[in-house]
Amino acid sequence: MNPAQLEPVAPGERIATLDVLRGFALGGILLMNMEAFVGPVMGSYSGLDPALAGVDRIADGLVYFFVQGKFFTLFSLLFGMGFAMMAQRADASGRPFVGLYFRRGLALLGIGLVHALLVWSGDVLVTYALLSFPLLAFHATPARVLAWLGAACYLAAPALLMGLGFLSLWVPGWDEFMAVQGQQMEAMLEAQRQAYGAGGYATAVAQRMADFGLMLSNLLVMGVLVFGMFLIGAAFMRSGAIQRPELHPRLYRMLREGVLPLGVLLMLASFVIQPSVALNSFTLRQATAQSLGLVAGALMCLGYVAWVMWLLARPVGQRWLGWLAPAGRMALTNYLVQSIVCTLVFYGYGLGFFEHLPRLWQIPFALGLFAVQVLYSQWWLERFRFGPAEWLWRSLTYLKPQPMRLAVAQAGS
């Protein structure tokens, strides 16, 4: 059969829990990305900013501790769940989906490239698209195997950092090498500051092209983290833990009461050892802090998922968290809109508030923008079947324009 005969998931066939989780992740992603919108993208990689003091330092520390590294892992987890759901749906219908899946990945890659080069260089879509292709090899892998493979893949990144940390103890000229690297990073940070803060749009695009090369070079570490969460997310879906959480009470209790507290403890240890990341050095101490932070990010992410699931099992949780579902259904559109709005507010070719919004006030700005997106998503989906970016992604995937207006979609069903 032709894989193009597979149809997009209709609103009535969606798993509402996934939409709520996507909406929850979307809000966290915006909180995490605000620092990279307001200032140089590379400046957001420094952990707790040592230059901050007072309430700005407290705000930065809270976001670093509870948000940074926890919500990009959640987004990755959800991507893996979406892959597994698509594969299960194809298997249930008896139709192959390899060709359709590759088109889906290529379409996402195209959208990501436009976003990364023309809108904002902190893009994650290109990474997701590139890593989506090898994910196909795990189409038929059992859930338990997926979970163990995902954990091993994710832990490869902190293991690599620890290995580099130990190398720093005995490799001759390590400090000199890192000093040179630090100079290059400082130069790029200053180039971002000039291009995004004071330059025009053409200058910003040129800088984004330079940033894109750095992003690709970071795939060695970032890629294994993301792919590991893809596999763990696929395991959640394949095991039925997302569709029927009531059948997995021990799993969710363990995540809430064991995994999340352990993640908080590891994050606290990372914070105590070294909360800030220096661009011109990399020591065993720094490697240990970063490795603990990476492990903590995954554990806290899974704990957050478990608490959201717990709340969704209760009427009050369903009522309040249900507001996030429309934003989650339009996650791609909302993610892109966040970048467009924030770059137009902060960059030099927009309103020019680059490095002018204090760290404390970045939090209410992000929450306010996300609240508008939640309300607008509700309004939009009362009238349309998909968000604009979702419509484009699906139309490219299925090689035909999808019905957009909700009335048209319902009339044809």
C-alpha cells in the first residue's frame, strides 16, 4: 500500500495527555530561552551568571536549577512519544510509513533551517530532524529495551564530559588549549552581541550562519542526549504508560517520589560544586558539575512528567492543566512565534531592547507571552484544525494541502 494513504491524526484521535505535556514543555522552553533572546545566545550557556547580583541572581539561579536542561529533555521525550505513536498507528492499519516518516523529517528539517538561519540561532528543530532519521531503526524495538538503550545513550554524554575532565589532569598544554578556545568563544559571544544587539537584519542572518556551524559541532554531546530521550519517550508510548497511566502506578510513584528527589539532590550537588561555566577552562571540577547537571536534568524531567500525570488524574488538575492542551496542539507554531516575537522585541532590527531587560523581569515577560499563546491557541483551534506551522508540516508530509478550517474538516469526515 501507498504510505501516503496514512492520514494525519484527527482531533478526536489525539492523546490529550500528550497535548498537555507539550503545552507544559512549551512554557518551560520559553522560560529557558529568554536569557538567549535578551542577550547573546552563547551567554545562556554559562549556568548561573556570575555577573548578576541581588534579585536578578536569585531569578537566574531558580531558572537554572529548575528549568534549564529539564524542558529541552521533556521536548525530546515528547518527540520520541510522537514517533512511537505514529509507528503504532501505521502498524495497526497495516500500512508502511517509512517514506512518509522520511518526508516528515525532511519537512521538519526545512522548517528548522528557516528558523535557525532567518529567525533565531538557538533553534532545536534541525537537531530533532537530523536525529529523527536514525530513530526509524528502533521502530520495532520492545519498550523495555528502548528504555535501557535510551538511558545508556543519554548517559554517554556525561560520561564523555567526565572523560574530558580526567584528561585535563594529565594532557600537556591543556590549560593553554582551553585558553585559546576561550578566546574564540569570547570572540563569538562579542560577535553575537554586536550582530543581534546593534546590527541590521542582514548582519544578524550572517551571524546566524556562523552560529549554525557551532550548533552542528555540538551535536556530539547534544545529539546523544536528545536521542537518548527520544528512545525513552518511545518506550513510554510503546509500554502504554502514557495511554493508560492507571495501569502503571508503580512507575509513576517511583518517578514522583524517587526519581525527582534524586534529580533535585544531584542538581544541588552540581550547583554546590560549580554553578557557573567558564568559557576559557574545563577542569575535572567543572566536568563533574556539568555531568551531574545533565543527569539531574533527565531525572527531574521524568519527575515533572509524573506529577503532571498525577494532576491529570484529578478533576482539578484536568480543569487547570487542560488550558495547556491547545497550546500543546500548536507547539510548533507557538515555538516559532516565541522566536519571532522575542527577536523583534529585543534585537537591533526590532525594538532594540537587547540586554536591557533585567533577569528578574524576563520571567514575567515569558509567562505573559506564554499566557497570550495559551489563550490564542484556544481561540485558533475553535476555528481551525491545525496551527499554521502544523498545517504546513502535515501538508508537506502528506504531499497535499490538508483541510484547514474546522468546519471543512468536520463536513468531510
